[in-house]
Amino acid sequence: MRKTTLLKNLILDREILVMPGAYDATSARIIEKAGFKAVTIGGYPASACLLGKPDLSLLTLPEMVNHTRNIVEAVDIPVFADGDTGHGGTLNVMRTVREFEKAGAAGMFIEDQLFPKRCGHMEGKQVIEVDEMIAKIKAAVDARMDSDFVIMARTDALGVYGIDDAIERANKYREAGADLIFVEAPTTKEQMFRITHEINAPTKAIQIEGGKTPMLTVKELEEIGYSVVVYPITALYAAAWAVKQVMDELMTKGTTINFMDRMIHFHDFNELMDLTNLRKKESSFYDSLNR
């Protein structure tokens, strides 16, 4: 089954799809090995990983596509990508879709923020006109080569104009052809319930540690009616915390010996990177010469 079709089926399944966010290829491998069925990569962790900068539209399309391609190559599960604002107008959106599709992503989203955008849980967001976003969605749908390549429309209108406007936009985006809808940054369970019950489409929730949206269990989100839940920066935050702790340990004590029980070791990390299987594959080409 194509990864695009698999992702679409997972979204439409009765069970909620839990999709953690990777910040690089290694974190994507860890997510896959933990048993998750799909992985996502967002601009926030990619900006942090590649640039050491916040999510302020600093990443270019080629940088994000290449980062996504590396993650796709590292795992066998579907990868869902961040198309930002589409990187321009409708023609730019078409190229964005095609580039992510060629990179092997199973789907992507575009959002209705005004460029330069910012993280959806930051203040000072602005959104474009509804008709402009509808045109972008239609362009995205038209550009995809695989009809199962998932196009998600994200609206940040809730934080600008309120929940009613966000729901109205979301339904129009669905009518324009979006497969999945994401209303960014609801602040109450009541808003989340309205999103899942008043939008005629599969909907996605997001869980950001320290963000604006209530932190709920996967089961609670499923009961509210969400089809997908994403944890976009959980891995990044956990990794940053762990690196900070071990570097503080090294700076103050001059050794990491007392931190050994809180890190992966040489052999286990090599196995995570699939070293044994790759070495066997490498040797097989030489072995065939001696037969």
C-alpha cells in the first residue's frame, strides 16, 4: 500500500491517529520504533534543529523539503510535512506540493496566516482573506500527482477573529478540497468540541507542552471527536532538556559517568541506526564475488 493511501486510511479510521513530531531523522526512527503509525515534521522543530532559530518563516522551501526527504528515507511509516503558508501565492503552493510529494511525504498542510507567519501559539498572528486561502487549497489539490496525498488546511483565525470565524473558514476550506482540517490553538474543551462537531471534515488536534490548548489524554481527544492528534515538539523539548542536563553535569563535574543511566550507549545507538543490518548488506556484495 502506498504511504499516501495508508495515511489517509489512518486518518479516516475510527481510532484516533497519534502522530508525534520528529525534529530530525534520528528522532523519527525512535518514533517509529516506539510503535507509532505515522510521524510529522513541523517548521517549529525544523527551524530549531537546522537554524537554532524560532518559527518565524526563516526556513526556505528547499531547506524544509530536504529535511523532510531525509526523514522519509529514515523510516517506513508515512511522513506528514509542513507546507507553511505555501511559500507564496497559488503557483508557489503548487510547487510546494510537488516538491514535498517528490520528497516522499504522504501529505502536508498549508495555513492561512499572513507571511511571515509565526508559531500558532504565539501572539500577533494575522490571517489572509478567506478567498485567498480557498484559492491556495484548490491549487494544492490540483497540483498533487497522487490523489491520496493528504492536503490539510490549517486556520489560525480563532486567535484573530474568534471561534465562529474559524469554524466558518474551516468548512469553506473543506469545500475547497482539503482532506483534513486543523483549527489552531483552541483554549477550552468547549471550543474543541465545537470544532469536531461543527466542521464537516476529519479534524486534527495539537498538544504543545506549555501551549494554549488544554493537555488531554489521547482517549479524551478521541471522545471529543478528533481524527488525529499531533505532538509536534514533544521530542524536541525532551531532547533539549536532556542535552541541557548532561552538559550542565559535564561542566560542573567534569565527567558524564553519573549520567550513564539517563542516556543511550554506544552499542544500543548503533543498533538504533541499523548498523548491523547495513554491515550485513555491505558484506553481501563482496560475498557474492567469492562464490
